[in-house]
Amino acid sequence: MKNRLIFFLTLLFISSQFLFSQEKENNTIIEINSQELPLLTQLSSYDQNFKQYSKIVEKNYQLIAAGKNPDYVFYLYKNTENFTLQGLASRCNINYDTLATLNQIESHSSSIKGKTLILPTVQGLFINNSKGKNSIEILLQEDLQKNNSGKINITYSIDGKSYTFKQGLRLSPTERAYFLDSALGLPLAPETYYVSSEFGKRKNPFSGEMKDHNGIDLAANEATPVYAIKDGAVAYAIANDPQFGNYIILQHDAGKMTSIYAHLSELYVDQYQNVKKGDIIGLVGQSGMATGPHLHFEIRQNGKAENPRNKLKLD
């Protein structure tokens, strides 16, 4: 009986130490300064650092398959070789989910030409612990709040930014859909408009006062088709507003982003209707407070107005 009791207490002690070590591992914050990381000058066998990097990645796959902890090592690389994200993932043998979330790459089509990137040696998702800056980060943060399980969670502080690393996880189907099709279309067809008023402070054409202009004005001919810039739902389709005239507000990314189309001559959609990127939703006009036919266009991220030039290729 005494021997059984000693065995039980010993087993309990070992179990508690294991759980404590696991909890400690999950709560440890690992500080990383990217400027101190080994530098890869090119992603080829001629670069000794890249040869070493590739060996570590391959070894980590073997360690994980054997149920062992991998070596969490990072490298720095400036993309002077003009790799696309998919090409970079293929050359490094690390999936693009991992590279994109670590380097805050917003979409599959985002240019990484000439950018300095951090390359990990273990696959997984790096979830930004500060306020999300794009749709993917916001969706990942919501998933993390709903489901914080995972075999291994590590908190990294990389150049002062905090990330939760979920080893082995990939983007969900919803997140992947946003990532692969997050590029925005144009609200008007190319060569049918010119920018007549920019985002920011400007003199109100009616009152003469300096006020914030929360969008851009695209001058175009009356009845020029207006397009949805992204898949979404019609939050509002309003006629005869004193200021905006006939206008439409679309919701995108589960309401995280909205786009506004004002001074229309015609509305082609109804409230709560779903639309696809490129659908014609109305026609350019000069309804409401307008001095001529144009589209007043806004983008809001989490309720805050952003300069559409930062999101769209207008010129």
C-alpha cells in the first residue's frame, strides 16, 4: 500500500511538472530583433546561409513528424530577386499562409518586390495581437478569440510587434477566400473619369469653409456605370438624401469594411442585396449637393475613413 502511494505521488508530481512546463512554454514571450537575424542575400545554393536555412526547414519537418520540438529559427531576406509570394513559398518550402501572416502581407496579389521579409523555419499562423490592419488579420484575431486551442502556442515580440504563433495551422477556407480575392476593383471603368477632388482637407464648394473630405470625387459623364469594388452586401440604398443625393453603402468582410457611392443618377440595387465585385450598382449623376456629374467615393475600415488612393490603383 505504501509503495502504491509513493508511486501515485511521484506520478502526480511528474504530471504537474509537465503541465507547468507546457503552460510556461505557452506563456513565454520570445523577443526578436529582425536586424540581428542571419541575412540571406539570395535564395540559392550559392548562399551558405540559405543552404543552412533549407537544412533547418527540412530537419524541422522530420522533428515535427516524430513528435519532437523543432528549432524555431528566423532569417532575414530582402527580395531583390523579385519573387512573388507563391514563388517565395516554393523556394523556402514554407507555405504562403505562414509567410503572409508573419510579414503582414494583405493578399495573394500584394507585391513583395524589394521588400525585406522575415523567413521562419516552422509552418503555422502568426496572429497579430494588436489591432488588425487588414481583413485577414481581423478574421484571424476573431478565430483566436473563439478557439484558442492548439498543440503549440508561442508568443513572439518581433521588432516590438506581438504575435501569437499557432504551429501547424493554415488559413481557414473563409480566410483563404479573402486572401486570394482581397484585391479591390475600381468603382468606375478606366479612362471614364478623372480625380476632381482628393481625400483630406478642402474648401467646401458650397459654404467656402475648410472641411474634411472623407473620400475622393471622380468626375465622369452622366450615366457612367458604377461598379462594386468587392463582394459584399447592400447596407443602404438611399434616394434623395439632401447631401449625398442617391447613394449606396456596401458592407464587405463581414462589416469590417464599407464602400460608399454618392450623387448617383440611378440606383440598381436594393437594401440587403448581395453583390459581387464588378457588378453595376448604379449610374453616375449629380444628385444631392453636387456641382456637376461625378461619383463621390469613400472607403471606411472599421468605421474610419481611409484615403481610397491607398487601396485602389486610380491612375
